Amino acid sequence: MKPVIVLDTSAFIAGYEASSDGENYTTPSVMGELEESGLPHLRLEAAIETGRIKIMEPEERYINQVRMIAAELGEIGKLSEADMDVLSLGLQFKDLGRKPLIISDDYSLQNIADRIGLDYRGMTTQGIKHRIRWEIYCPGCREVFQNLRPNALCPICGTKLKRRPAEKESIRR
């Protein structure tokens, strides 16, 4: 069985060339993030036309699972819709008994992929060295919040919220 490769936007920007060694997938939202007149978009379209890359929408239940995990890790404000879809599609393939490989240089995406047991690789970066659970806090009043996004305003004092590592665990790869 050929390996399943799920591609994020950064893979196409970095010049990923789909080979016949694996089944290559991406999502409609990734295609939407690429500038239509840009070379990465044109390369992706050519790969789709020749059957080297398939476009697939993840099921909603996997999107919901990824959204919950992203919230637990404090990554929810750092992920685009395309990032969520790539992770969701990887999780969907994993549930089907496949062993997907996520290609992305996005550290937040890699952090979640590591947490849910998906293999990942960067195109231009070595990838994350630590699995991190982030917390959102106010640098003004020092309050910590669970359900707010970074860059929102503190409901107590009005200061712009930030995020910081709450837990950090080394990854052995």
C-alpha cells in the first residue's frame, strides 16, 4: 500500500513536487490559500490535472475533533481553516487504518499533529522540538483565560492578550 501524504499550503509554496511513490492529497481550503496567478497554485493545478494530487474535503467530525484538540493546546487562534482541514484529513486517513504523513512548515500544525499521533515533516524547517500547550494571559493584570484568543482584549483591564507556554515536553524523533 502506498503511503498517504497530506499537503499543507507551505508545502506548495516551498515547491513540493508530487511523485508516484505515494498518494498525495490536499484540501480545497489549501488551494484557496494559494494566490491564483502564483507559481505554487499553477503547480498544484497541473498536479491535480495529471492525477498526482487529489483534492479531498475532510469529514466534519474530524474537523470538530481537531478544533477541540487545538483549543486544549491553545493553538486555536494560530490555525487557518486550511491548517484545520489538513490535520482533519490526516486524522480521517489514520482512522481508516492508513499511516498519513503531513507535509507542513507550520509549527502550530506540527504541534497538533504530534499530539494526535500523525507523522509530519517540514519542507524548509526541521520541525518542532517540543510539544507545547499554550495559555492565553493578560500581561496587564496577569489573569489567565481558557476560551479567548491571543490578540483579543482582556475583559478585565482591556490590555491586548498574549500567549505563553504553559507546558513544554521534548519530542524524540
